[in-house]
Amino acid sequence: MTNSNSTEEMFSVTRSFVPNIILDSIGIGLCIIAVCKTFIFIILILIRRQLIKSKDKILFLLSFNMYMSIFIFSLFLLDMFISMIKGHLYPDMSQINDDTLWCRLKVYLSTVALISSLYSTTIQALYRFFRITYYNRYFFYVNIYFYIFILSIQVIISSFQPLPILLIGDYQYEDYHCQINLTNGRGILMAAFLIWLLPVSITVVIYVYTLRYIRQNSSKFTQQQQTKINRNFIVIKRILWLIIFILVFGMPACSTTIVFYLFGYVGWWANHLTWLTFVLSFIGNHLKPANRLITNRIDRYLVKYLAYDLEKILRGSFSDHISKTCTKTDVSCLASDILCPWLGPRYQLNDHLKSCPYQQIRPI
């Protein structure tokens, strides 16, 4: 009888041990992917910072801010999964050594990084909003010091928002790391509001107002403005999908709490499900598009090299070729100074001038 009980106990431990190790390993692998990708993007941004045009510096600053926040958050997640796999391998040792104040400070700092990454999309939404609705007020989307000030406010707000959760003691040691217990209804509700709903709601409100402004004023925009707005609109749609994706993948934490209060059950896999979906949400959206800013820069240099090979353009005169002689470059009508809205390739300019009503009424 004793042998039978010990065999069942050993089988039970093995049954939970192996899946935990597998899920811990998957979490570590995904975190390493996130860390490597964000690190590469940060290096690319730093390498190009001296070569970019002044009008693109703000975009690069906002991209750097977003990737740095995700990079820090991914490092904390990696540390968490390493603590979990160590705890599952050596449970007695981890229980004694890891239940410390530093454990709670780590989860607080990781939450700050998470909130900062969410607010980074809010600031990008604000930048698009200013470019579209206040296009004639260059201070709001050209002045880089204005955005440095906004990013400073972002860091301060991100530091203060999760502070109540830390002070009231809702960060607890569980499953060999510190977090809000998934059965703690108060803590989960506070986290849902302070960490998710607040930054995401602000971002959605900004984009809704921006889209409403575009719909109401589309007839007033010139063709050149329409082109710029269309580019911004594509980015807006991508970030809106990103927000939806983040919200969907943030639901497991709340759903686990709801299931516990309804049925009194929390599976051993609940923590893994919650944190793995966090990692997937950031890998799947923030990193997959590579923030079109970087890929657009790469595409632009690829176009340059193709142009050198095909047209034998000297490397130093490429900009002059684009601005003065390239037949496919978009140019404005010569009568744009008297409000002609035409914008098209240079090879179509002469045909347009023959029938341009604005050019015909120009005083001689």
C-alpha cells in the first residue's frame, strides 16, 4: 500500500514538473527573441541618428522610446521565467532565497516598463494627431525638445501609476516570482485600470478624434496634404490593431480571476498562460512590423543603390538627381504659390501646365 501511494505521489509530481519546465523554456525562448529583436532595432536607430533628416528625428526618438521600454520589460520577463524554471528545478532553495523586497521591486519596475511601452503608442498617436490637425503649427510636430519634455512626463507618470499596487502590498510571491495574485480581485482590478485601461483609453480617444477630424475635413485638404494624411492613416490603423491585439492578450489575467470567483478553480498553468500571452502580444505587434519607420529607411537606401546601378548616378549627387532631374519624383505645380493643388510625377508636369487653370490666370 505504501509503495502504491509513493508511486502515485511521484507520478503526480512528475506530471506537473515536466509541463512546467516545458512552458518555462518556451517563455525563456520567446523573451530572448523579444530582447534580441528590440536590441537590434535600438542599435539601428542609434547608428542612423546622425544621418537622418531633422524632420525625421522626432520619429526616431519616439521609436527609440518604444523599443527601449519593450527591451527593459522583456529583460524583466526573461528574469521572471528564469526564476520560475530555477524554482521548478530546485523548489526548496528558491522558496527561501527569492521571497524578498527586491523581488517586489523587480515586478514594480517591470510594470513601469510595461506602462511606458503602452504610453509610447499614446505619444505616437499624439504626434500623428498634431501632424494632421495642426499641420500649420510646426511647433507641435517639429520641435524635438517638446517631445523630450513629453517623454519625461511619460516616465514620471509610468513610475507613479503602479505605485499604489506596491504600497498596499498586492505584489506577492507566487510560483517562484512576484506578481499580483490571480485570485486577488482587488489587485487585478487596480492593475487592469492603472496598467491597461488608462493608457489604452487615452490612445483610442486621440485616434478616434483624429479619424473624425479627417472625415469632417477631407474636402478641405490639398492633394499634398491628402498624401501625407494617407501615410499617417496607414500607421494609425496599424497601431489601432496593435491596441486591440494587446487588449485581447491581456484578457487571460482577468478571465482567470473571474473563473476563480465563479467556480473556485485556478489551474496550475494560469501563470504561464498569463505571462506567455504578454510576451506574444509584444512580439506579435510591436516587433513584427519593425515599426515601419526603420523598414522605410532600409527600403529608401535599397532604392538608392538600385538607382546607382541602373542609372550610373554618382553617390554624392543622388539628392540633386531626385530634386532636379528624376522623372518619377513627385513635384508640385509651378502655380502652387497661387493655390494650385496638383501634385504628380515630374514627367507629367509639362502636360499639366498646358491645361492648368491657375497657371493660365497668373499675371504676366
